[in-house]
Amino acid sequence: MFRTENALILREVRFRESDRILTAMTPGLGKVTLAAHGALSKKSRIAAGTQQLTWSELTLFEKDGRYSVREAVTREAFPGLRRELENLALGSYIAECLELFSTEGQPEPELLQLGLNSLYALSEGLAPREKIKAAFELRLTAMEGYAPAVEVCAVCGRKEIRSPVFLQDDGVAVCRDCLREERRFLPFTSGALEAMRRVLQAPPKRFLSFGLDGEDLARLSSVSEAWLLHCAGREIPSLEYYKKL
Ligand SMILES: [Zn+2]
């Protein structure tokens, strides 16, 4: 049976002489594995549309619950990702996070939209990389049910958190003076804290609508990354690569 699906290609693995096995995220099927037969041969018409980090309209053929790609029309190739190595590395990290946090066969339209918006912002240079990365990480954890609790100090309950720090094992912000026991924490700033609140509350298309730079952005960045890694529960190879660049 044939069906049409838009798909964000998260990962491609070479298989046999000229085939690709894809991991893709789609509105209708959620995360799905697709076979792209002949995609690596020179004359293939599905080569471009089945590349990693491409948003494509795919014609799929389903048999016994397995899908293969029969046609692929590229809708968005995110050319800016391929122009700079840092962009490509961060794009790959975004794709790896989407794969890691999504569930096979379960449509997650908000998560897919966050991925597309982040890749588009990165490709078009709509915001600095560190800002896109931090906002993506925060929104992703929140969507998956792990929103950090930063509205008030987790100890004293005040909205105005004095000399804020972030407890990376709990995902909460507290005042430096409220921290009595020995706990692992990351230094924070009031500016970074305010930006984090805005990112978490913003409507989907405005998740990058916050101004932040210098130390504030550096703090937001390290806190967001630490929290995402805590939620993931493991190292993420593409992040290691991105950070080496
Ligand atoms: Zn407090």
C-alpha cells in the first residue's frame, strides 16, 4: 500500500551497495525506519530527498509493517547547515536528540515542529548557534515532561531568586544562600534565569524571542546542556563532536 508522508531525515546508514536505511520523523507515523533502495546509486531520483537533515515529501510503500521510499521530493534542504561545519555538527546534534527522545511509531507533532524550527533558524542564521542550541534543549526537555522548575526558588519559594544557582540533578533553581547541603550545582545569573523562563513559556514560533549575550548566554547554555544530558541519561556523541570544533 502506498502513502505520502512528509519526513525529516534524522539519520542515514549505508546498507549494501547503494541502499540507505533511514531514521525519519514524520507527522503521521512518528519516528520510523525507512529503506531507501538504490538511494546511493548515481542515477537515483530519491538521492537528494533521503539525505540526513532534509525535510522531504516521501511516497512510501508499506508491506508487512515495513516501509520503503519510492519517491522523494525535497521540501527544505537547509542549505545553511552544509555551508559551515559548526552548523552541520549542531544540526546533527539536534537530529540525534530528536531520535533519542522520540518514540517509534508515536506521532509527536510539537517535537517535530521544534526540530524543524531549530534547523531552519540555524540554516538561515536567524540567531547565534549557542542561543538556538540552548532554546532547543530547554523546549525539548519540557515537551518530554522534564521541564526545569525555575519559576521560584525550590527552597524558599521566592520568585526573585537571589544569586541563582541550578541544581543539575533535580532541574531546579535556588538562591545561593538557600543551598544548605552539599549538592552539585551550576552557577546561574538572573539574566539567564529570566531568559530560561521566557523560552519555556513562549509560544512555539517565538521560542527564540529573547535577548541574551555574554556571561548570561554562557550560563544559560551550560545549564541547558547539563539538564538535557541529565534527562538523556547518557553521553551524546554528536554533542562531543560539536564541542570539539
Ligand atoms: Zn531561596
